[in-house]
Amino acid sequence: MHEYDTVLKSLLTGSPNSFFHQITGAKRGRWLNVELPKVMQARVDLLFETAVTRELILLELQSHNDSSLPVRMAEYALLIWRIYQRFPKMYVLYVGSQRLRMPSQLDTPYLTCRYTVIDIRQWNAEALLQSNHPADAVLSILAGAANPPETVRRILDRVAKMKEPHRKIAFSKLMILAGIRQLDGVVKQEAKQMPILNDIMDHGVIGPAIRQGRKEGMAEGKAAGKLEGKMEEAAALAQRQLTARFGPLSPKTKKRLASLTLPELEDLAIRLLSAKSITELFPR
């Protein structure tokens, strides 16, 4: 899931939210170390222990249909039992765009493993938007909404009311999750109409691109020249960021970078937040 995985984990664990409680019914407790130090080097997404009953709850995040999920969930259950001597109650949160096709159990003549699969699109976005917790509002961009642009406007209104640095962080997370639903363009367009968000437009390539769009709307005659200059500026900024993160770039990488369009440079700036290597950013 790359950066989506990181953002979802941070929204579900690092920020006050009610969505995890709505899914699992668990409220008070603590997050446990998700490293499973076995030969397989398995790593679950989120593992929670309730405060009173000490029940373990596993929440796995999925952005695509995976035929190996039932076996993987059974493996997680057994590995967690080996460490904690307790089997977890298990949930899978599906955030992908394709129709959900994954089963909710592994059923063989010798072993049965059951878990709950939740398609976040079946969740009511309105309930998350009306939550007191900003993290719920950001998550609502993935839920089912009758009017996505209106949902985006309401999320941005919540984000705009935050204080820094929370506002900038929330906007960055919103941009990443919007990519799953192909709503990142809608987010940027709506953000142009909210001057209070100006201060979060100065990170990476996203901010300069949005500010440039606002200026171009006021002076269309100079749009082509400004866009060309902005692309050069964005490419130069991306090259500096990549070099600082991964060291000197190869001629092939520089050539690939120079061929990117402005939307592609924006996407690169977002993926750079969680990329572990150059090959992850430029797979071919």
C-alpha cells in the first residue's frame, strides 16, 4: 500500500478518532508491538489490546484484492498466539477501488479461521464527517459519499479550522488518501477557494502547483510560460529532494525525472514521503 498504509495507520492510531471503535467496538486499551519475530518475519498492520478484558484485536489494511489473504490471516492468528498465548479477534479494512472479492474465512477440512472484512465504501461518510475527531473526517474521503466534491469541501473546512502543525499534516494525509479515490484533483481545486489553507501549500510540489493555478486563473495570457517555469522549478526541487534522500542520481534517473509532467511530479512528491528506495519511485 506504500504511503496509503502509513497514512491509514497514523490516522487510526496516532490521532484521536472513533472509527476504530465503530469498527471493532473497542475503545479503551493500548496498541501493541506489531513485529512478529519469527522465521517468516511477518508484520501485521495494527494490533490492539483492550483495557479491561485484554482482548486482542487485529486490524489488517487492504488496498487490493488478495487471494492469499485467508492463509495470511490464519498465519497471523497463530503467530500472535505464540507470542501472547491468546488468539486475536480479526478485522480486514478494505480501502481499494475495485469491487471487494476477498472471502472472510479460511475453511478447510482441518482448519478454520474466520475474520470480518469491512469495505470502507459501505461506511456512511456522513457519520465520520459529523464526528468530533478530525481524523475521522479525513478518513471519510474513503467512505461512501453521495456527493464526493461536497464531502471534500466539508473535510477541507474541518482541516482549515485546525491549528498548525496539525493542519499541514492533516492536509498531506488527505491528499494521499484522495489518490485512492482519484479525488486528489478535486481536493486541490477546492483548496484554491480557501485562503486559510495557503500556509500548507508550501511543502513539496503540491503547494507551488496550487498557488500557480490560482495565479494563472488571474492572468491566463501568461499561463503557458508560468506552467513551463513551474515545471522546471518542480523538477529541480524534486531532484534536490531525491539527492538528499538517496544520494547522487544516475543519468537514467535524471532523464526519467525530466520527462515527468507536473501532475506526475506532484505524485512523486507525495510518494517520496514513504519511499525506501529510488527503484520504488521509478520501478521501470
